[in-house]
Amino acid sequence: MQSPWTAHLRTRPTPTASTSTTARHRSTTWPRLRQVVLTFVSTTSRLHRRLRPTCPPIDDKGHVDHMKNHLIRGLASGIVVLALASCTNPGTQEPTMNSDEKTAAQQFSQLMQRPDINQVAARYDEMFQKVREQLAAKFPALHWKQTDQPGRAGCSQEFAAIDVSGRADAETHSFPIWTAPGNLPDAEWQQAAADVREIARNYGFDAGQVTVKRPNDNEIVFRDQYRAELNFGSAINTTLLVRTGCHLTVEAKKRGSLAPIPSY
């Protein structure tokens, strides 16, 4: 079965499109402009009808036509200004936050209640070291060595909205995997798991969930309230892994609010 430690790479959400204020405004612009034009045509027609009966004798016609043209041009200028304002101004309604941004803001508020990523990483590192020291002392046949490098990733699943927006306000850390060649037989495994459980509980982790239980092949996963994981297993090799839950970066926690959405 594939390790859950890579689950965040397979389940990372992709940005989804949301309806913007501009798009919503565009859908109402043309009907409003059409209404403005119709109003202009109707008003102009009424003006012609009202001026026509009052036309003076033929010798004053040029003066009246000039007056009519002047009034019509003034009215047309006003209508054009109104139409342009209708096209470019989304209205007096204040812009509202779309659903993705609301969710991101809610998730950010939840993460503000947690320690920042550096604070929890220091605490987990201390626990991780104590676990290795205890196992090395109790089971000296196991020779531990670091077999990969630490890593960082965005927050998926529970706090996916912050990742979807493209921000870098929150993240998870994966500690280096430590491996000892060789197996802990079942009789020794029970004692080793109990030792790890006792240390993990002192750092707020639960009693552990057994995920593999076969002859000389065992694995147990401990989790805390932030969904950090301590994974301890033994088969051909014996391994220790730690991965944090989702936490704000030091900068985001200090800022106390969502960073602007990045523009690319």
C-alpha cells in the first residue's frame, strides 16, 4: 500500500475558476446601455414633435433649426456621458469577497489559533530526537541513519483554500526519514512501540493507530490535535518518520491576515 506521506502530492487541489465582480458587471452592461440608447431616441423624437408645431414663418426657420440642433446636441452629449459611465462603473455596490476568498479567510483565522510552523517544528524535532535516543538505547542492534532530506509542502485537504489561491501563507514540514537496517521481532516490537507511545504522549500525541500488523511486520501511527504524524514501523528495515500538520509561516502569523493573491 502506498505510503500516506505522499498523499499531499496526489491530492493537491487545482485552482477553480470563480465568477468575478467584473464578469458579473459585464453581464448587466449591455442591457443598461441598450435602455439608455432607447431613451435617447424616444426623447429626441418627442423633442422634434414638440418643436415642429411652433415653427415660425419661413424666414425664421434657420434660427429655430439652429436652436433645435443645439438642444439635440446637448442632450446627446449628456446621454453619451451617461452611457460611458454605465459601461465603466460597476455601480455603487461595494465589491464582495467571492466564495473561495471567504473560505481562505476562514481557514486563515483557524490557523491563527495554532503555533507557527517554526514553533511546532522545533517541538517535534525535540520529540523525534528523544524517540531515536530511546530506541538506540533499548535496541542497540539497530543502527540509525538519516536516509533522506527534510521537505516542505503546501496545506492540502483540510486547508486547501489557502493553497488554491496561490498564496504561501501556510505549509507543512516533513522531517528526514530515519532508517535502521533490520527487523524488530514481534516480542521486541511491543516494547519498542510502548516506548515510542510514552514519549509521543508527552508531546500531545494520541495512543497511536495500528496500520500494519503481520508476523514481524508492524506499523503504528501517532497523531496530535494539529494532525501531525509520527510513523514507526519495522519489517525488513525499521523506520521513523515525522510530518507536521498545517501551520502558518512565521511571516503570515506575524502579519495576522491573508497575503494578497499573487499576480503572474
